[in-house]
Amino acid sequence: MKNAASHRIHSIDGIRGFSLFGILLANLLIFQYGLWGKDEMEFFSLSGVDQFMYGVVKIAIEESFMPIFTFLFGYSMIMMKESLERKNLKVKRYFARRALFLAAVGLLHSIFLWEGDILFFYGLMSFFLLLFLKRKKTTILVWGLVLFSIMQLFVILGSFTGGAEKDLVAPEKLIPYVEKSIEVYGNGTYSEIMDFRNNEDPMLEEGYFLLLMVLFSPLFSAPMFLFGMYAAKIKLFLNPIKEKKLYKYSAGFLIPIGLFLKASYYFFPELGWTQIAISMGGTLLALGYISLFALLYTKAASARMIMIFENVGKLSMTNYLLQTVICTSVFYGYGLGLFGHFGVAWGVLFGIAVFGLQVLLSTFYLKHFRSGPFEKMSRIWTYLSFSGKAKIKQPTHKAA
């Protein structure tokens, strides 16, 4: 049992590190071209190689690695819940404090560094997911499937009504914004970039839509959280060798289907129904990637090869924030000012180099410390203990 548990921990850390690699490659489009500019590439001069790599990132990476991180977040919630219960501690109290920490760090991250933050949203979603924390595994799975189906229905309705993401802002507002973003992000000072990011986003004028996003965000994002929670409930990844066939068939089926669906969106954009292809394809591809990575752990040779991802995964929050610091320093005006000039292909190579650096730094760091700085702060706040450890509460026994 101990050996199986060890495998489980290693595989989860490895998959988390793998997801951070993909998230970095996808986010480099935002770092280089902006949150809105990344889908308006006509404003940038792309070579043939860049156009090819842009398609690769869009089809194989974007929208498919963040769901992996989301899945693992749900998985870790169940692991944390079980750990707290073994120590006879009140589960929701600790989860609420953890959620507040994530939201606070995410808010500061988005205001002072980068608009692509996810931590704030994860903090808010944590409160919503408390509703499912103590539910039975079947209940969690059913809710995940129902919400996923409803999400796809909304996407279909949006396709027929012209509700694609790039249509949310009128061209007369979007075009000037993207043009200004190129100048501000590429040449602006830190204060100019922060002011632009926080005050001139075109979506800020769409108050009604922002309200709808807040109200319906659990609906659209909850399925992958819940699928992760379900996977933890059934002890998936606990015994990779025993589950090898499941990983093999899941990866073999889901990855081709996911790639096909996402590719159809980009090769046939004139077909309105393809909007659902990227939504469903992104989720299926994410689940396929998870299965493929877990499958690699069933073979000794490949398991040793992918161990490089584990240390990055153990310091996931710290590495995620470090990616922001490095990339904004390279692409924004207060750094090297390469915004919009680096190219997609060079951006991918840069992402590989940055992740390689994170592998080296994480490995070195963990030889001297047990947890990353932000992971440590999270645990200190969550458990209200400078040691970052939850105190075991002895069960009280009533007198006979």
C-alpha cells in the first residue's frame, strides 16, 4: 500500500508539472500579444513558421492544459479533505481560509503583474466546490456530467447567435484597444502598463456581460473540478500498473478526438457549429493528456524520464507566479520590451527554456526546503501555524 501511495503522489505531482509546462506555452501568446491581441494576429507580422506554430499552440495546447490544472485542483481538494478528517479537524474552515489566500494572491497578481491570472478565480471557485466536498462519488460524477452537458448547450446556443468570444466586444472598440496595447505593453513604464491593464480593458464597459460571467462561471468551469474530485474519490492514479489499460484506452481514444474537434474549429471557422468543437475538444484532449501522462508512469524507463516534471509540480503556485515575473520582464516595456516582436516559434522555444530553468531551480530548491515560498505561506495561513502543518486534534470521548 505504501508503494502504491508513493506512485500516486509522484504521478499527481508529475501531471501538475506537465500542466504548468503547457500553461506556460499557451500563456506566452498572451504575454507576447495580449489577452485580446492573441486572437487578432492580423495586427502582427507572422512568418510562415510562426503561423504554423500558432496553429499548433491553438490546437494542441491552448484550452487543454488549464483544464488539467483544474482537474488536479479538484483532485487535491479531496486529498486535503481526507487528510483533515484523519486529523479530526473541521474541513470547511480550513478550505475557506485556503480559498481566501488564493483569491488574495490572485487579485494582487492580476492588479500588479498580469491580466491572465487564474488564482483569484480558483479561490472563488473553492467556495462553490465546498457544496460537493462531502458528496458521494456518484453524485459528484453526475453533477459533473450534467454541468458539462449544460455548458455545451450554452456553447451551441452561442454559436447560433454569434456569441463567439471575439464577438463579445464590438470591432470599433476592439481594434483601437489592440493597437494601443501594442504600444503600451511594448514601450510603457510599469505604472502605464498597470493603468492600461486595470482601466482600459474593453470588457469593463460590458457590465452586463461581466455580471453574467460571474453568475455562470461555476457552470462553465465546474465540470473539470468535479471530474478531478471524482477521480480522487475512486482513488484513480493510486495504482498506475493496475490501471494501465484504462490509461491506454482513454489516451488512445480521447487525444485523437480532442485534436480533431479543435482542429476543425480552426480549419473551418466559417461553420458556426465548430464553436462547440473547441469547447468539447479542449476538455476531451485534457483528459486524454492526463491519461497519457499517467500511462508513462507504468513503465520504468518513461517514468524516470518524466520525473523532471515532478519537482515543478510540487512548487506549482510558486512556479506559476515565477512564469509571470520572467515573461513580463522579457516582453513588457519596463523589461526588454519584446512585446509583439519575438514571434510564436521563438516564443515556444523561449517557453521550453524557461520551463527547463524552472526544473533546475525547483530541483535545487527542494534539496534544501520542503515546500515553496508561496506554498509555505498558503499552509501557514490555512492552518494558522508557523510550521505550516495542521495540528492533530484528539477525538473527545464522552464519559459513560
